[in-house]
Amino acid sequence: MKTIGFVVSLLLAAPQIHAAGEALEYKSGDVVLEGYLATPEIKRLKNPAVLIVHDWMGPSEFTRNKADQMARMGFVALAVDIYGKNVRPKNPKEAGAAAATYKNDVKLMRERINAALQALQREPGVDKSKIVVFGYCFGGTVALELARSGAPIAGAVSFHGGLVTPKVSDAKSIKGKLLVLHGAIDPFVPQAEVEAFWKEMNDAKVDYQFNSYSGAVHAFTNPKAGSDISKGTAYNAEADRRSWQAFETFLKDVVPQ
């Protein structure tokens, strides 16, 4: 274990790049966090990098696989840990409680994700001017809060994440570009919340894109979410495909290689 205090389309002309991942411990204050770091087998002197933020269930095989995928695409990738080492919800009830801790304390949420950013910045070969954060559901919320914190990132991407923030004026601190990938009929992120987010971004003159996918509800990128949209969460293969394409295009724009 290494201890310290995600596009193929972008690299068609480059050699085959393989991923090598390992657990990575880092700290936020006195709290030990355990992420997963994946790096390209063939590194440049300076490499673009990504932070990948988990959903409410915490770090998982899904986020580790995303880190490996991004490393194969030429990025140094850190799948982060917001909750803390060994804090791994076992069911939705525990996940809801864990996520609520940070949704109710945005300062703490920002501290945890900024700690992950600092850990990534310390990695050899990371181009600090080419870091993008992206996350899913709860993780999408966290990604946007990292941007609102004024962190020096090139971009932030939310896949079906929440949009509400306690202090909308913080949007003026956003330095990078934003991409929000939203399910058009997501009951957990209603239209009023969407319109409030648009106003927040427009008032602060943030460079943002907002893609809304028809027929998609919450968690539309997660195959394990099932297909019953009446539950509010369901996988939507078309929205999943289109949102990933939008993400790839965004990366070409904000962290060109």
C-alpha cells in the first residue's frame, strides 16, 4: 500500500496504455482516508488527472474500475474516499446516514474532497493545471462543491448529482468549467432545483453545460439500478452512452492532450 499526509478516443495516435492501480491512503486533518490510485503504464512528464467521487454507498468496485479505465486513457486517476477508511455502508439505510453527514455539512464535504485533490496533486507526473473531478449521484454533488470551493481545477462533472448548495454566492469562486449530466425526469432533482442551479451559474457567469436526458431518472448510469422508473432510480442505456460521450468531449475541451 502506498501511504501519503478517467479517453481512448483522445489517444488513438498513442501507444497502448495499461493501468496499474493500488490503494492510496491520505488524510483530511486526523482522519485517514483510503482511495484507489490508477496510473498509466506509459507516463508522460506531465499527465492530466481525474478525481472520481463515489455515490452514497462509498468507494466501490465501480469507482475503482472507472479509475482503471481512466488510467488506460492516459489519466492519473484517484477514486476518492469521502467517508473515511473502513467506513463502508452495507445497505441504503447506512448509506443515507453517511451521505447526510456531508450534505448537512458542506464545509466538511469540501474539506474531504479538497484533501483528495491535494493527494492527487502530490502524485509524480500530475499536471496540476489539468485536473478534472467527476462523480455519480452523491459524488456529483461533491464534484460541484469542489468547484464551488474555489479549488484550482480545470473542470467538474456531475452524473445525476444533486445541485443544491447552501451558499449560492460561492459560485463566483468557480475557476474551471462545469458539465452537468441530468435525468430529465429525476424525482430527486426536481425542475425547481434545476432552474435554481441555472440562475446560480448564470449570475456568477460560470462556463457551464447542462445536458438533460429524456426518460432518464436518478442513477441512470448504474446498471444495478434496475429498469423500473417508478422507483425514481433506474438504468437508462441510451442516457448512459450519451452522457459518457458528452464527458469525453468535455475532457477534450478542458484538458486537451
